[in-house]
Amino acid sequence: MTLLKETEAIATVTFGQVYCPICTHTVEAQIVTTRKKQFVKPGQRCPRCGSLLDAAHVLGHDRAA
Ligand SMILES: [Zn+2]
């Protein structure tokens, strides 16, 4: 029996602003949005400092896709 996680089923990926805690700058990154939460798509690197953005904070979305 396959059980599909609801959060994965409805997740969408968009670009938005995230705060990199390493270099303390706001950069653009792909953001995964589910019905309940937003988080930075895993595996991305900060264009400024090259650190993984997994721990970065999502600040907002660009309205235009
Ligand atoms: Zn950075």
C-alpha cells in the first residue's frame, strides 16, 4: 500500500526572497509552498556566499512567476 504524503502532493515550487543566515543577505531562491508552510527547497546554494540555503528563512514570494 502506497501512502502519498499530502504535503508532497500539493507542494508547488516558486521563486522568492530568502534570508541567508551565513552572509546575512537576502537572496532569491526556490521556495516550496505547501498548504501549511513554506520552506526553502533543499540543496540550493546562496549565490553570494555559496552556503547551503537549507537553513535560510523564507521572507516572501515574488508575485510574478
Ligand atoms: Zn549567503
